Amino acid sequence: MDERKESILQLILQKLPWNDGKRAFRLSVIVLVAIVLIWTFLLYVSLPPRRTVVVKDPQFSFSPESLPDIESAAQRLSDEHDIHVVVITLPGTGLDESENKSAALKAYKEYCNPGFLRDRSGICLLLFPHVGYVEAAVFTYGMARGSVNFDLEKEVDHLFYQVHAPSPKFDKASSSSLDLINEKGHFHIGVLRLMIVCLLLPLLLAAYVCMRAIRRKKIKPSPESYKYRVTRNYISRTDTFLHTD
Amino acid sequence: MADSIKCPNCSGNLIFDIGRQKLFCEYCLSAFVTEELEDTISIKEADEEPEGILEEGLKITCNACGAQLVTEKNSVVTYCSFCGSPAFIKERLSEKFAPHYVIPFQIDRDEAVKKFLRWCNGGRWAPCEYTSEKTISKISGIYLPFWLFDIDCRIDISAAALKNGRPLDLVRKIETKWRKLPFLGSKSFNEDLMKAIEPYKLESISVFHPGYLHGFMAECYDTEGEAVKERAAARVKEYIDEEFRVTVSTSYTDVKKTADRSEWKYEKVRYAMFPVWLLRYEYGGKVYEFAINGQTGAVSGSYPISLPKVILLFVTVFTACAALARLILALFLGGLF
């Protein structure tokens, strides 16, 4: 290490806050306060939010009689899997996947917004009723993401297949779809994953970092023999192979 | 009476200046090589060793101010606590305590402090006090007593081994000589630590002169050369094994010694003073030692770990990782949008 680097290193080492008890104490207090604030925030965002169940029919596709059935099916789904449920009828054809996605996101954000980083696990059922048929799309969020697989989506589609809207069959298909998702949806084990990812892994990582940091330097053994050797003469160096049968 | 080497020009205290490698007068800025001051002090003229000189609390008189001082057990050089004059005790450098050799300090105090701070990473995980000015001021330059052994050895080892899968008997007879193999002659210091900062560059060893000690602490031996031979024998055995291993390269496998008829004799045993920068720090009821080879700058030791700092590190890393994990989880599983 050259002279300049050496003096810079020396300067840094002397300026380190932990070289001075008072500065180290102040730094510790700041760090501890930050830690407490972070944990308070993490605890707050981990609290389960009140689940929202929304059934909206701006297209007036559901009959007033069937609405309670759809709402109760949505409530059952929400209660049993601890998720938000949004069922909404929208204008349009429902054939454009990206449009559906943004429409679902918009509707879901509008009705289910528990706050930054808080659990938004839920399902949004989009219905596009047209003259002649109904297009249905299912979107999942948060811990419920991916809980409705491709086969289940096909089954939901099938329930609405060739249903004329508005009709009692369409209403029935809506509540049946929610029941179907309730029964067959593969919901993630959210809490366990959250514990492993947010607590266990960081705990192991912190333990590893601490072990590395406090690893003590080993005291070297005695210097090698050659450091003090002045002469070495080989008198005899014989290898005799043994006869083996 | 304690002695100190005075400047022939102004009678001020002379201190061995590491940079100049001379005795230096801070008052008139004169510098002298030790040989120039042969007549100023002579350890050969020392009185007989007073009775009980190696017991604790030897009373001496400072020749600069006349104050009565009490020295540590085995101290050769000390400082007058009244006038600050360096003072060495002639009796502990004379007769059987007269060293043959000395290696003068090459590493100065500033360099030693730099090495200390770099070695402990600025005291990152040590208690705050460990790198404080107070502790750093305790890093002291000290000459420690070493016995230097000249050893002639005849290695004669038979072994059974496999070479390329074939069994064979092998015999190794080697004559080897080790010179100035150092062994600590004091029980008050950690021998493993001293071994760790070896080797010294023995080619620059000097004939002893008390001037080299001026300005530093120094200890005389409390273990006779004869008593050190047991330790020397253990090290020689290690070296014999090492020499033998060199002759059985990687093509030999499953090497088992069948007989070891090695012999050695101690040709000469001499007494020398070697320079060490030393720090002793007590924390949690345990003493942590740090040493720098005063000639080569090799460092070794152990430093205390501050439990509060480690807990704080653990909690900080845990919190940061947990927060990051939660953020990543939210990105993947929703929550942020």
C-alpha cells in the first residue's frame, strides 16, 4: 500500500464514529430508533386488513333477485380464504387481454386499497356482458396470485359459455363461478411464506454476517524451519521398493 | 542507583531515535551512534547484583533527580515518575544478565499505531475504548529477552510409504543446522504471540549496547537458557518433521514413520533483546494482547469483541434484510402495484 493510500486509510480509521464513545453512543441511538421505526412499520403492514367484498354492476346485468346470491358467494370466498373479492361488470368485448388486465387492476385498486405494502391478496372477476354472450376473466393479486390455474379458468369460462345476457343463467353462472373458485382455488400458504422470507432468511443472513464480522484472526504458528536454517546436506535418501507377489 | 545516558554536550537525556538509528538529544539536537558513548556508561563496571534483585518492588534512585523509584519485577529500563528521565538498572544488564545481542527498533510509534488500527480494522467490533487515545497511548515499545539457540541436527528417519501405488521403505538422513533460533526468556509474556511475530531479520542483529534501550521499556529474562531447552526440543522435533516432509513429495502416499533416530545438539545459547510493540487490554475479565515485531512490523494478537456492537449489527442486518424481503415480496406478490 502506498503512502497516500496509507494516510487516507489512517484518516478514515481515526474518523470512524466507533472510535469515540460519545459518537458511537449517538450513532447507536439513531440506529436503534431507525430499527424501532422500521419494525413498527413492518408490523403495521403485516396486520391483516379488513377484507373488502364488492359486487358492482354498472352494466345492469344482474337481476335484483340474484344480486344477494352473488354477494353471499363472494362473501363466502372472501371469508374462507381471507382475501378481497371484486366482481364487476364492464362494457367492452373483454377479448383484449391487456385491456382486461388494466381494467381489473383499476377496479381492484379502486375498491381494495388497504395502504402501502399492506396485504392486497384477492380475486377480481371481470364480466363483459354483450348481446349474445358473456366474457369472463379472473385476476388474482397478492398471496392469492396464481391461485386460479388455467384449468379452473376454463371451467369458469364454460359456466358462462353461450349464456345470453341479461338472463338468470348469467346471474347463476356468476355465483357458481365464485363457489367454484372457492372450492378449487389453490391459495398460497401466505403466512408461512411471509415468515420464511421476511423473518427466517433475514435472521440466518444476519447471523452469518455477524459470524463473518467477528471472526477472530488466528495467531500464526512458529515460522517455518527454513527461516533459521543455514545448511542442509542430504547424507542419504534411499527408496527401496518392496517385492509384492 | 538507576542510570541514564546523558548528552555529552548538554547533559540532557538521550533517547534512541528510530529514524536516525542514533541516540538523540531533544535539547541540543545532537545525535550519537551508540559506539561513541562507550565511555559514558559501561555495564561491565556494574556492581554485584544486590540480593533479591528479581523480587517485586526493587528500590532504585533516579540519577537525574534523586527520587526513589520502585521498579517492576524484571524491568531493565524504566522511567522516573518524577522527572521523566529514562533509567536503566545496570545490575539487570550485567554479569549473567548481560545480553550478547540486540535488535534495535526499526518501527516507530506512529507506524506501530497505524499497524494496530489497520490490524483491528479501526476497532470496528471492539469496545469503543479499545481504539481510544487512552488505549493507544498504552502501546509500548519494549525489549524482550530471548534465548538464541544454535542447533546442529542429524535427521535419520525411516518410513513406509506408497509410491505410485507400490509399497516401499524409505530412509532419509539429513544434516541440518539452525542458527539463532529464538525462544522467549520471560514467563510474563505470551510465547505463542511472540512466535507469531517471528522471524526477526537476524542478519541485522547488533552487539548489545544499553544505548539501544534508552527510550523504551526492557525486561530481563526470568527463565534460564537451560530451562528453555525443553521448548527448544519441541520446536526442533517440529522442524525435523517439516524437513522430512519436504523429502516425501506428492508422489508418496500413506507415509508412516517407522523409526526416528534423529539427534541434535545445542551448539551455542546466547542471550538477546528483541524489540516488540505491545498492547495489553483487559475486557470482560480477559486479557487481550497485541504485538508488533519492532523490526519487521509483523503483527499478531487478539482483540476483544464488543457484545453491544455485535447485537446492534445483528439487529440492523436483520431489520434491513427483513424490510428488503418484505419489499421484494410485495413487488412479486402484490402490495405495491
